[in-house]
Amino acid sequence: MNKEEKIPGWMERLLIPKLNEITGEIKALHTRIDSVEREIASLRSETKTEIAGLRNEMLSKFESVDSRFDSFEAMVEFKALLDSLGS
């Protein structure tokens, strides 16, 4: 057996364990990436829910303030009417 025939077997014994190790590390990275993607999706969903809740709360408060202004404007108009009748 000459030197050229021995090299492929030597390379195979050296490279196969390393390739298997790298393959395992790549699979572990894929698992971690999938986990991070699930966490991001969950955070995105939670954020959307929170934003929707805050939006609804703000709209409710704005509507409340708006109705107070409407009441105030009606009172001012009523007072102006009373004042004009009293004059």
C-alpha cells in the first residue's frame, strides 16, 4: 500500500468525528434559533395585546373627556341663555 492510498483513510478517521461534531453543533444552533423565534413570536403577541389594551383605555379616557367638554359647553350655552333672558 503506497502513501496515497493511506491518506484517504487517515483523513476519514480524522475528519468524520469533527464533521459529526460540527453537525451536532449546527443542530443545537437550529434548536436554539427555533426557541428564540418562538420567544419573539410570544413577545410580539404580548406586545400587540398590550398595545390594543392601552389603545382601548386611551380611547375610553378621550371619550370621557370629550363628553365632559360637551357637558361643559352645554352648561356655558345654558348660562348664556339664562343671562340673556335675565337682561
